Amino acid sequence: MSKLKIEGGIPLRGETELQGSKNAVLPILAASLLAQGPCEIENVPRLSDVRAALEILRHLGCSASMEGRCAAVDTKGLCRWEIPEELMGRMRSSVMFLGAILARMGRVSLTLPGGCELGPRPIDLHLDAMRALGAQVSEEGGRLTLTAEALHGGTVLLRLPSVGATENALIAACLAKGETEIINAAREPEIEDLAAFLTAMGARVSGAGTSRIRVEGAASLHGARHRVIPDRIAAATCLAACAAAGGEVTVKGARQDHLGAFLAVLEKMGVSLEFGADYIRARTPGQLKAPGTVETGPYPAFPTDGQPPLLAACLTAAGETKFVENMFENRFRHVSELMKMGARAQVRGRVCTLRGGALHGAQVEAADLRGGAALAVAALAARGESLIGGLSHIERGYDGLAGVLQDLGARAFEID
Ligand code: EPZ
């Protein structure tokens, strides 16, 4: 199994081109099922989750392939409505296909989704949303089956602004007869990007990016071409790397309007930021100050996916930092690995309290996607060499992390 070797303690200097957004392209690939004609999706990151999504599309009978960073999907051969357990288990986002298959085929069958172990990953909100649009839901032996003679518009009231449930409701509503309103919708930029793609396919969507989304269902949708937005969490990871290791980095394609809460914490720590038309530049002059308490929350609050890499960057900041993880129950699994590098931290439930100090290289193992990124960020600040295992978790969401770190001047190499 390959590992990521990082020689830390060297300030970064360089620039990198930001990948397309994993959390935008996955629902967009699912939504391409709604199109009667071919879709071309550009700026697609090369990730194992994307490969899994393309495999699900092919399993359903579609043609789905990647050339460079462009995906082509044609639903001409669409003939299946069930996703086998093996394909479901490979990523959480497979639940994203629920609304699209139901809307196109009138039924869908899948097992409960896999993905990062961040605590229980229920899908009750997804199922309630499908019921609100007229679906019948049944479960037998861990396999869910939803049927709907014809989906009809309705009011989807989300108990929580769930990103995935908002996306499934939005996708299904596009082919439901009549008008749908999604209340307490998630507001992430990835939802706006999904809505832009659906609109390019002929859907009538308004309010995406706000907590109230309205959809006027259509009888059918046509193919479209779309360019995926940049990955704000990959950008946050690069900026956190600069905060941890020091130096100066430029992230081309990063959007200030997607990262407000994250950037505010970096500035509070003493990172100086420069915003260009299509880049963010960070300079970390010397030791940073701890930011105090950082609470994650639904967008536009501080992003839960940015918590692990920023936590790593706080390990060398002067003073005490407290992270309150409000989105997931078990999202501090990286802390025990970081302690092997000398991190002075403790976790109590959803709160992690840490104090800045020196870090040293160690052999560590990633247990989930963003936790793996946190290990890489900490290794850049640690004196000496680190070896990071569990790269399969990192490859789910980062398109060549070693190469990106090398762009930024880090001594980071993938070794067997
Ligand atoms: C999306 O996951 C992202 N994944 C996650 O990114 C991200 O952390 C999360 O949104 C929050 O921003 C993709 O977009 C592919 P949620 P999702 O539904 O949709 C609870 C990464 O690292 N909930 O907004 O699964 C749930 O348990 C990944 O890129 C229910 O209770 O997140 C969680 O506590 C990790 N019932 C909270 O809501 C439901 O039916 C937020 O989950 C659904 C969710």
C-alpha cells in the first residue's frame, strides 16, 4: 500500500491550480440521469469517488466515461433502478442517486450508504423528502425500495439543512408534476452549482443557495454542458498547509466568496490573505496565534470539512484552541494520530481542546478523507519525516495531494 512521505519543518513557497469540487460533481453526475440526451461535465477532479459514481451510472445502463478532466454521460441505455451493495458501500454520496433514479425510473432500490465513518449517517431526511413528493418507501433486509407511479410537487420541510437531502429533493422535484418548495434547504455553493446544471438541462429552479428553493417540475430534461465550481475544501486545505508550515502560497481558482468563515479564522490567527480575481494568496510570517473557539455549522458557518485541516494548523499556533464539531458525532478520529506527532489535545464528545507546541514526524494512518488531509498538514509543520498511510481515504477527495503539496514547495512524495 502506498504512503505519503513528508519531510516537514520547511516553509512553503509556490502556487497550485485548484481541483474541481468533489461535493459539487457527485450530485451533478447523479443529476445527469435526468437528461434525455448526453451531458458533458468539465473540471471534474480525478477521484476514487468520481470513478465510483461513473461505475454506478454504467451499472444502471448509461455510458459514462472520463477524458482528462471531462466526464461524458449518456442515459440512452438506462435500464436498471437498483444499486448493488458493493457499489453503494464505496461512498456516502451513492445515496445521491436516490432522487435521480426514482424520478427517471419510477422506482429505486439501494442499501444504506457507505463513506467516511463520521458517526451514524442516517438518511431519514432523504426518505421523508421522497415521501413528500409521492414516493412509497419500504425496507427489507437492509435494502430500501422506493416506488412512485408519478412524482408530484410538494413541500419538503427539512428538520436539518442536510446537504444531501436538499440535493436529492431538488433533483427529484425537477421531474415531479407541479411545484415543489424545499424549506430549510442547505445553502452550500455546491447546491447552487447543482441548480445551475439542472437549469442548463431545462429545469426551472429558483432560490438555490438560500434556505427556500422552488422548483417547477418538467416532463423531461435535455442534455447539457457544465463546468464544475472549484473545490473550496481543497482550497482550505492548501491555506491550512501554509498556516501550519509558514511561507507563502497561491491557490489559483480559489473563491473568497465560498470560504468566508474559514478565511476569517485564518486572519484571526495572523495569516495575511490577498484576494485576486481568481486566486487566494496566503502569507504566514511566523508563529500564529490560536484562534480561540471554532464552531462548525451549516453554510455559511465554519465548514465541518475544514475542521480537520485547520485543527492541524492550530497545533503549532501559540495558545489554546477549542473546536466544537456540531455537524458530525465522530469527526475527531485524526486527533489520536496527531498526538503521535506530539499534538497536545484532548477530545470530549464533540469538543476538542488543544494547545500549540512543537510537532515531530511520525508514522500515522488516515481513517477518513479530511482526517487524512489533517495528517498531511500537521506533517508539513512537524520537524523530521512523517509517513502517512490510508491514502485510499485521501484519494476519495483530493486529486493528487502529493503533487499539489509539491507545487507549494513541500517535500512530499507518494512511496510504495
Ligand atoms: C455533505 O454530506 C458532504 N458530502 C460532506 O462532505 C459534508 O461534511 C456535509 O455535507 C456537511 O456539509 C457530499 O456532499 C458528498 P448532511 P451529507 O446531510 O450530505 C445528519 C467530505 O469530507 N443527517 O448535510 O451526508 C447527518 O448525520 C464530506 O467531503 C440526518 O440526521 O451531510 C449529519 O449529522 C464529509 N439525516 C448532518 O445531518 C439525514 O437524512 C449533516 O449531514 C441526513 C443527514
